[in-house]
Amino acid sequence: MNNFMNDQEWEKYLKSKVEEFEFPYNDQYWQEVQKRLPQKKQKSFRFEWSIGILALLVLTFGSLWFIFNTNDNTDELIQKHFYHKPILPKNIIEKNSDFSSKKQNENIFSPKIQLENKNTNYKQFSNNFLKSKSSLEKSLIARKKSAELLVNKEKIAAICKTILIYKALKINAQKYIPLENAQEFVFQLEALNTKKLLSQNNNELNLLNIEKTQKEHPYIEKKIKWGLGSGFISSRFTGDKNLFFRQFISAHLEYPISTKIFIQSLPQISFGNTLNIGSQNSKIFALHLPFEIAYHQYRYSLAAGLQYDYFFLNTEQKQSLNTSRILSSFAFESQYHQFKLRLAGQYSLNNLSKWSNVQKEWRFLVGLYYIFLSK
Amino acid sequence: MKITKELIKECANGNQQSISQMYKLLFSPMMRICYRYASCKDDAIIYLNNAFIRIIEKISLYDENQPFEAWAYKVTVNSVLNDLKKDKTWRQKMEALEDYENLIPDKQFDAFQNHELTSQEIMDLLQKLPEPGKTILNLQVFEGYSHKEIAQLLGISEENSRWHLHKVKNMLKIQLQTFFFNLEAI
């Protein structure tokens, strides 16, 4: 046994012996292991993903619910508060109890305006509309369409002083100062003048009544909360107190709109002259601006509707009112909100880079949270 | 039958049949490892099963450029060491130095040349060795770890590792001599 203590051989011997070792396999061992094995893996479906997908689904369905189940009675409310509400003082209407039938036989448009409106569709629509006995009860959409046709006529717009100022500014002022600031300034002045003018004579058509009604709108409180929440988020996460955010907060504070109107205004959002929401990268813009746009779309339609209603008055009634002043007010209202529509688009474009630098995804989600909270 | 890449992929996908097949293929080589470290057959089975579950759990981390068996054996050794470390008595034994009998093997004993030991007999002798020398012997002789690596793995000093190895080798030789002496006596 001289080699017994040779470590290398000794280890070799051990290794070879161990390699020969065979332990009998038993299925029982496998059954024990099988119970403890992890479940079959789902390659692409992990826990984090499932949570993310679940959150996405909740947000999607929540948003859909918010859009489609909110303010379903908007049309009813609008008709109740605005369109069925006489725009003229009661004493004038009472004097003309056969108001609608008279309109059928009368040429309600001044000859000058009629000549200018050579649009066949408009004429057809107007004639059909006037021939119907229940013309004043036509649907909201029909009234809006016809009103838009009227307001878009250049000649009608031309009689409004505010439009002239607007056009002048658009040409000249933009060389020296940002266009939107100049326009905003002029419109603010005009708004003050209009309010002052209208408040002087409450017997005339008074747009302030509309504002009062809007304040009493059942959804205004929720919208104020929404606006406050959004404003808070904006200042909290950006700290940027520029014009946009002030606009952002103030615009939301006065929202009396419903999401249904927003949906109705989607075509304009998509195909408007200056607006292209689809091009925005920032989701908060996509969230905020449609509401802003919808609001102004709504106010624009309202003004246009009032403008349209004006043409149902007979000559006597028209003479009893300050025609140019009222038309100017209507046109001002409609043009002002058209301007605001464009402004919303401009803001979105101007501030796009600022928004994209902040945690927009996070802000978007928190924004949604506040919106739901405001409900 | 060999462990193929397809089999590994199927195991990674959680195919029970493939995992079962893999278990059968790895059973013997893994048992050779686990049996050496364990103090009895039942412990060896427990170590083996734990190690196999670990292999299946970590199979997605396996680098295809390396031989699978080598990777699996390394995972097995690590798993067994983890299991050993969980045992409080094993950790206490790591610090103790009295377990080895202070004997010197008889250099003149030559019965070794006259008798062929079976692998089962060798394994049984290995199992009976005291800790931590047994683990150090396994790591050093069978797994090829250096004393530095062993020291890091077990949390002891290199000198301590050397000392344990020397003692346990002596002990194994004495046990062998005793074994042969008994054989001759019979």
C-alpha cells in the first residue's frame, strides 16, 4: 500500500468510483417534484402587463361612460333654457300672437339681405322652414345649420363693427404684436362695451340673460370643479404661469357645456380652419382643447341661432329695436367665439413644446382622475 | 438519450412532459452530487428535488453556448450549498474543530490494493464524513474549487478550509483502513 497516500491517485480513484455510482430512479421522486413545479409560463402575459391592461380598460370604459352617459338631456336643457326661451321681451311677442303664421306670408328678410343670399341651399332651406307651421319647433340641429349659413355670409358680417376691427387687426397688428394677444385685447374691450350697451336697456335682447342662465346650468358646478382640478394640476406640475395656463383655468371655470355638444362639434375640431387636434402630441391638449372648442362652438351656435331668430321678426318689430346694435351683438358673439375657437388651436400649437417637456403622461392620468372626481 | 436544445426550450415553455424527461436524464448525475453532500439518502432526494426545481426556474437564463449539463451541475451544487446553509447545525459545525478524530492513517496498511471498493461503499464512506470537511472535500476534489473560492462560498478563511480538508482526508483514509481491516478480519 505504498501508493495509498498519494493524493492525486487517491482523488482519481475516488472520482472514478463516484462516477460509477448509480442511484435507482423512482417515479415517486418525480411526482414529488411535479407538485412543486411552477405553473406553465405565459410568455407575454405578466403580472405588470395585466395590471396595465386592466388600468387601460378601466380608463377606456370610464371615459366612454363619461362621454356618453353625461348630460344626456343636453338638448332638452338647451331648448328649455335657450331655444324655447323667447329672445324678445314678452310684451312684443304677445302683441304678435299669430307670430309664426304671419311669417309665412311675410318677407321677413330685408331686400338687401335677400339679394345677397343667393345660396340655393340656404334659400331652399329658408323657404321650406318658413312654409312649415311648426317652423319654430324645428330641431336644434336644423336651426344651427341655418344660422351658420346666415352668419357666414360676408355681407352680414360686414355690418358689424367688431368684425371690421378684427379684420383690420388681422392684417395690421400681427406685424407688431402677437396676433392672438391683439385679438384678445380687442375682443375683451368689445365684450365690455357689448355688456355695457345691453345692460343699458334690458327690454332689448339681452345677452346677459344667457350668461345668467348659463350660471344656473346644472353642470356648471361640476365643470368648475373640473376646471379647478385641471388648473391645480397645471400649476402643480409645471409652475409655468404663462398665458396658456391662465386661459386654461379661466376657460374651464366658465364651462357650461356638455360632452354631447363636444361630440357634435367634433367635425369642426377635425376639419376647422386652424384646428387640428389630431396633430397634437400632448394628450392634455387633446383633453382640454376639445372642451374649450366645444364651449365656443356652443356659444357660437347660440349667437348664430339668436341671429337667425332675429329674422323672424316683422318689420315693425325690427324697427322697434335697434337693428344694427342687435345684429352687431349677435355677430360679435358669433365671431368672438369663432375667434376663440381659432385661438384654442393657436394656443395648442404655441405651447406644444412646453407641454411635451413635462411629464405629460402622468399629468394626463391625473387630469382624468380629477375629471372623474368632479363627477 | 441526450439533453437537446429542443428539450431545453420545451422545458422553458413549461411543457410537463419535457420537464419529466429532463428530470429522468438529470437524475443520476445530480444524485451523484447530492448524495455526496447529504448525510442520508432521504436528504439527498430532497437536495436533488430542490436543485431540479431551481434549474427549471432558471432555465431561461441558461446560455446556449455552454454545455447544459455543466450549467445544471453548477446550479445543483449551489442549490445544495444553500440547503446546507439553511441548516443551523451545519453552520455550527463549520466553526467546530473537534469532530475529527486525531488519528494518523497507517502508512503500512496495504489492504487497499487487495480489495476493490464498490461505488456504493465509497459513497457511504463519504456520507459519513463530518461537516464541514465533507463539503470542503466535495468542493475541492469533485467540483474543483480552490480554497479561496471555498472560503468565499462557505464564509470561512482559506486556512480554515485547508485545515478541514487535511483533516477530513486523513479521516477518510482511516475509515478506509478500518473498513479494510474489518474486511480482512472477516
